[in-house]
Amino acid sequence: MIRPSVQENFDRYAACIAACNACAAACLKCAASCLEDQDVRKMTRCIALDMDCAGICALAASFMVRNSEFAPLVCEDCAEICKWCREECEHHGSQHCQECAKACAACMDACLKMTA
């Protein structure tokens, strides 16, 4: 079986790459904003998940951009971590957490499409 070219896969992955990059940015913004919270200790789980999610999103995007055969596996893990981050952020009322939760949901959906 012939593997699709980098360009063919990039076209296929474009929406997921964009969702991963948007999610990584939203997670980093959320983490930085959580650090400014008056009671930062209550935000430690959110901050940790934000950092993990940003990292896996960036990794997934890089695997897709370079047409790695392991991109679907990384996307599967990315979707799982996005789910956890989304659930945590949904518990907080701040705007940055709500925006992060939406970005995580979109990334999770996009990554799950890459694993099918």
C-alpha cells in the first residue's frame, strides 16, 4: 500500500491541525490566567491539565504536519487529554476557562475524526 504524500495528508489533517493549535493557545492562556487567580491553589489541577493539554496538542499537530504514521495514535491520546481538560475547565466560571473548554471540545472532536 502506498502512503499518501505529505501534501495529501496535510490537506486531510488541516482542520485538526488548526484545532490542535487553537486548543494549545487557549490552554496556555488559561494556565497563565489561572496563575493570576486570587486563590491559585484551587486552580492547580486546571493549570496542570492546561499544560498537559497544550503539550499534547502541539505534539499532535507536529505529527500531522510531518505526515507521521503515528499521527492517529497521538490524536487518540490528544482527544483523551482534551476531554479531561475540558471537564476541569467547565467547573470554573471564568471566561478563560470557558473558552478553553470550548477549544478542548473542538480539538477532541477533530482528533477523534483522525482516529476513525
